[in-house]
Amino acid sequence: MASQTADRGTAEADPEPASDDAHGLPRALALTLASAFVWGVAHLWSGRRVAGGVLLGVFVALGIGAAVAAALYRDELIELAVQPDWLSAMVGGLVLLGLIWITVVVHSYQTVRPGALSPAGHIAGGTVVALLCFGVAVPVAWSAYNTYVARDALTSIFRSGNNNGRHIDASDPWKNQPRVNILLLGGDAAANREGVRTDSMTLASVDTKSGDTVLLSLPRNLENFPMPEGPARNRFPYGFTGDGAGTPGLLNEVYQYAEEHPDMVPGAVKNQRGPELLRKTISGILGMPVDYYILVDMFGFADIIDAMGGVKVKIPEPIPYGQQGAILAAGERTLGGKEALWYGRSRTNSDDYTRMGRQKCLMRAIAKQADPQTILTKFDRLAAATKRALSTDIPQELLPALISLSKRVKGGAKINSLQFVPPLVSTGNPDLAMIRRLAAKAVQGSPGDATTSPSTTSRPTTSSPSPSTSTGPSTGPGGTSPSPSASPTSQTKPVSLDATCP
């Protein structure tokens, strides 16, 4: 009798392991999943209050810290994101965070896993935990990878200022510098053309306090301009005349001429001779210092547009596209890289000066549409395209200050443009005194002095016009704003891009 009772007790006890397998495993996996989202849940449920409390406290502290930093210190975080040392630390921190997170998931499962599992239960539990670890690792690894890509792009494009003789005071980079002048160059290097011709040359003069910007553009076919003192002026004492019939002495030839003649810029290495000589040359033409340059290869520029997913522009009138009779139709269009490149460079049924206006409108459209979401989701493609397309001498140490300044430019600062093109300037015989005088007035005048709307009336200049200067109004026919698709009138004052771009 006693034996039968014992047998019944044994029979009732036998199903318990199966019960743990059937009910304990789902509960353990649910607690492990919860711990993957909130550290410490599994430990607290199992009675390990100290370990669970520590994990939960660390998780809450990390979450609150991230939220506070994003809400209150967003600007500082953006500035840190352009400093290679901080990016290296972020990569290491993200990798460490990922390893800790995976460890928490695995240990949480070990803490609440049933004591007795069938082989199938072990396999099922291990598989689910492995998937959870994979789910944790992917976003962390993606973040670490993009951070590494950002660091690689920064160090590839921007050199340390201390390495090229420039020291930047990070605590006050704009000390005693009311404006920073950056030369924006567009080069047309291609497989079927030798060298680089800078067909787009614009000096961006930015007020370091307000962010108000004046774009001063010079035409590629400017001639008879003086060369900077030194070997260049010794060789061309009466102005740049080029080197033979293939180089008639245009401004867009200076870059490549310097690269092919090292003695023109003693001490400069390859790929730095051209920017250095062109910077000094344009500084002399405009009568103002040029602090830094940025050179964008036009064909690499198309890759940047494609990486962004295209750029939206408004085309006032059809523009011939390609050599097969296609056109860029008028209206609101989203242009791919090649289309945007053609839009900015086409001279069909127009001229150099019309396309200069389109190029500025294209830059304006890109700046407005380069939103954080686009940059984040396509960061690796953008970084790779930028590395191929961009070269500059802006030092790494200046990037945080430039990021802060760019936010003011994008956040409402005025962007005005003055183009030194016919009929204001005779490209064959430019009035350099007039160019320097108007350039100085453009950057020294208050924002209100610029033409910012079609109804704004330009004040007459106090100086007498040169023979090559027309004193016509800065607006187009009928009082409308000059369009980038129409030949410019004589514009002696900066004009807002908001008013001139369609």
C-alpha cells in the first residue's frame, strides 16, 4: 500500500520538468527580452536585487544622460562630432556599450533560465537569445561604423592646423577676426581633360558674429589681372598671359599653371600649389584676404547629389541636357547628379554668367535640403562621395567654430551675391580699382544695404563709373529680380539669393 502511494507520488512529481520546459522557458525568454530593453528586469524578478538595482540604475542614468545631452547640449554634441579625437572615443564607447549590452542579455537569460530543460528547450532558448544579441549588436555596430566613417572622412579631407603652420585658438577662433573669407572653387577635372580648370570661383565672406554672408564671384574668363608678388609677378609683370595658344591667360588657368610650374609657388607640394597661387591671385583682384579654400570636383559633386537622393530645383525655362537632344523641362524638378551637374554647367543658349547664377541657386538648394535625416540615412555614401569630390585647407581645429557659424547662416542670416561680370566688368580689361571698391562696400555695408527683394531700390554709388561700368539698375526688366537664367544687368550691390533664385 505504501509502495502504491509512493508510486503515485513519483508519478505526480515526474511531470514537473516538462512543466518547467513548457512554461518556464517562455517566461525566461520574456524576462530576457524585457532586460534587453530595460537592464535589470530579469535580475530583480529572480530576487537578485543588488545586481538588478545596479543594472537598472546604470541603464536609467545612461538614458537620462542621453536625453539631457540631446535636449540641452545638442549644439555642443554637433561640434564634438567634427573632432576626430572625440569620434575615436565615440567608436570605442559604442563598441564597449555593445559588448556590455550583449553581456546583460546573456546573463539575464542565465539568471532566469529553468533548471531543467530538454535538448529542444536548450536549442530554442539559445537561438532566441542569440537573435536578441544580434538585434542589440546591429544598431550599435551600425552607429560605430558610421562614426568611424565620419572620422575617416574628416581626417582625409581636413588636416590638422598645427601640421601646416596654422595655430587655431579653439577657445576663441574668431578673435579679432570680424569676417572669415573662404574661396569656393569648382573644378572640372575629367578623364578626357588634362589638369583642373576652376570654372567656378566665388569668395564667401562671412560675418563671424551674425553669419551674414556675401558671395563675390569672378568669371572664369577674366584676363589682364595682376599676379601676386614673388615668382609669379616676376614671370608675369604685366598680368597673367598664360603659356602658349592653348592657355590664353584666363583666370581659370591659374590653378593648373601653378601645378605644372612648381617654381611659381616655392615650398608648396603637388595639389597645393594651384590653390595657393589662385588664392593669392584672387585676394589681389578683390583687395581682401582669402583665409581658406574649398575645391569641389564637379564630377564628384554629381556623386554627392546622387548620395543625397537628388536635389529639388525650380527651372524657369527648359535647359538642353546632354548631346542627344534631351532637355531639363521647366518647373519643379528633382535632379539626379548628372542632371544637376548639367543644370549648373550648361552654357547652351546662355553664357558663363548665366550659369554662374544657376550654380549659386543650386548651392542654395543643396544647403536647404541637406537635412539631418538625409545625412543620417545615407551617411556612408555621402562621406565616400565627399572624400572623392572635396579638398580644402580648412584645419580640423576650426571645424567646431565653422559648424556653429554655419548654423547662424542656415538659421536666418542673409546671403547676398555680387557677380563681377559684364556689363559691370569688362573681362578683357577689368577695372580692378572698381572691383575692389565694390567688394569692400559689399562686405562692409549693413545687411539692409543689399538688394533683398524685387522692390528694393539700389542706392547709387558715390564713385564715378569706369568706362567699362554700366550704372543701370540691379533689377531686371519691368522692375523684376534678375533671374539666373537671364543675362545679368549691371549690378553694383549685393543681391539676395532669395530674390534672384526661382
